[in-house]
Amino acid sequence: MKRSFSRRDFLKVAGVGLGAAAFRPFKLLDVYYEKLYTPKRLPQFPASEIIGRLVDDTDVRSRPAPLDLTTGVDTSLGVLRADTVIPWEREVIGNVPGLTNQKYLETAQGYIWSSRVQPTRNLPNTPVTELPNGQGFWAEVTVPYVDLTVDGVVASPWMQDHVQYNFPPRVYYGQVIWVDQVRTSSGFPEYRWNEDANGHGYGYGAYGEFFWLDGAGVKILTEEEVSPISPNVDPNEKKIVTSVTYQTLSCFEGNNEVFFCRIASGQTYDSFGVESDELATPVGDLHTHWKIISKNMTAGDTQAGYSTPAVPWNTFIHGDGIAIHGAFWHNDFGERRSHGCINVKPEDAKWIFRWTTPYISLAQSEARMTWPEHGTVISVTELKA
């Protein structure tokens, strides 16, 4: 298999930051920016019940292991680019030294480590042509990805990163966005995504960014879909137990476990690879005190920061920075890899959001509590050697 020209390869050729802009052909920049502002329809996705989306440039291997156990030779056949979509077919157990997930996807091209592949579905929707009742709405992405059309300035680190890497901005399966306008001037219904400051995501800085997208790629959420789970159970009987040792989360009603999922908690190394508790998930009894349907998460700097819009189903449990939330940018559940939050699959985050107190409606969008008031208790445990 031929090796593709990946985003990393692009950076090696073009340089980084201002250097990339200085040496990149102006024609290429012009073409990229023209695409940014051009309306886009949904692409054709594979006809498969489950579709895998590669979350990063990823090796395709001749066998389900990084090295051939007989010869010691690297098994890579080449690299598939981020956002390549593939049918999710057979999973096989392979060998990934030192990590929890040993599963690979068996594909026509070869074997791909499943931690690098987000499982998605292709469930297109019939879009509306005007705002229901003249009001904005929450919408959930139900296809592998939807290409975005920029409306206005490019300001956030997230968008600047996409320009630098020459990569198209998109929203992904499981993300939840706030839609405040609908248009049909491009020949098909488009929704405008707006992370505004009124509990609808708190977009980056004071700049604000707006995007149009094909309305068929997102489902308008209803109050029924976010209605409380087990609302008749005494809130004091609800408790979450999370083990950062085993990377698991369980929801209990009294002594009965009613929900279980794998997590990815805070990593135990700093941005320089030095062992540290700086990014570790806090241990002890934590308390739900802020819930918001979707939130822009931007923090840190270019070396140790992150900028991710529309992070779905946030249940904050420690300060304003540690939450249980959906993660669509990896499938690495079972490993410590976050900046302190408890990452779970978007569908798991939605269940937890609906089950925990305080209960939040779509109309509310978010709710905050001030100590000593609090919602569901989360007990985070860790076994020390």
C-alpha cells in the first residue's frame, strides 16, 4: 500500500506556525479559504451498520500487532488519514504492548488498532427549512461527520489549527450544537451553529465563531430524549463509583448497579512526559454542581493546551474544569489520557447526564449549584501500589 501524504508530512514540508504560512504557496491558501466559505452537502458514507471514523492519521498493518513477532519488522503497510471512514466489520484480538485495548479492526486494507477509530452510524435526517416556533434548538450529529462552512472570522485556536494543518473543519458523530438560524439560499437547508454565551456552549473568547452545515447531518433534540432517567428514585440513593485504577464507571441506585461503562481519566504524566499528578483526575467524594448540554473546552497554551468545541453532555464534578463528558476524538477508553476530566463515549455521557441530578431540560440548557447544595455524588477511587 502506498503511504499517504498525512498532516504530519505536510507540517514537515511546510513548517509550523508562521513559518507554515510563509512557505505555503499562496494559491494553496487561497483554495483552502475558498473551501472554508463554500456550502457543502453531506458526503456519501459506507453502507455499514457501524462505520469507523479514524480519529487521527493511523497505521494500517499486515497483522494485528505493531511488530512481526517472528522477524521483529514493523507491520505498517502505510497510513490512512484522519477522518477516513471504513465499514466496522470484524474485531480481532491482537497485541498492543503496555495498553489495555488489544482489539484491532480487520479491514480490506489491513488491521487498524480500534482505539484510533470512533464507532459511528450514518443516520441522516429530514431537515427543517425554518426555525421551529422561531426559536433556536439543540441538535445532535447523527452521521460520521459534517463539513462546516465558516461565517465570519477565523479566531479560535481550534480553527487556526485546522488552517495550519490544511484540514477541513467538521463536527462529528455524537457532538451537540446550538442552532440559531436556518437558510436555504444554497439550494438545501443549512443550519447555523452558534456557541453563544447564554448556556449554549460558551464559544471561544470574545470573538465568537459561526458555521453553516447541511441540516441533514444533525437531529433536532426533543425534551423526551433528555428526560430524567429514574426520576422517582430518591436522589440520595443515586451514586456514581469510578475507579481510575481499572478505568471504570458504575451508577448505583442504592446497592443496585444500573449502568456501567469504560472511561478515560486524567493522565499521570505532564506535557513533557514527566510523571506528575498535575493532570490526574481528583480522587475522593466529588459532587455534581454544574451541568451543561454542550460546551466549548479551550484551555492552556500551544504546548500543553487544547481547544475543542461542542463537547457533549457535561456533568461537572470538581471546580469549573473537571467533568464527566462525551469524547468523540478517541476510542481509547480504558486508558488514562485526559487533562483531568472523565471521558466516556457520547452515548454514555448522555445517559449519565440524564440520570444524575440536578435534572436539566433542553430549555434550561444548563444549571449550576453553589455549595453546600449539590447533585449526585461521585466517588473516585484509586488503588495505590
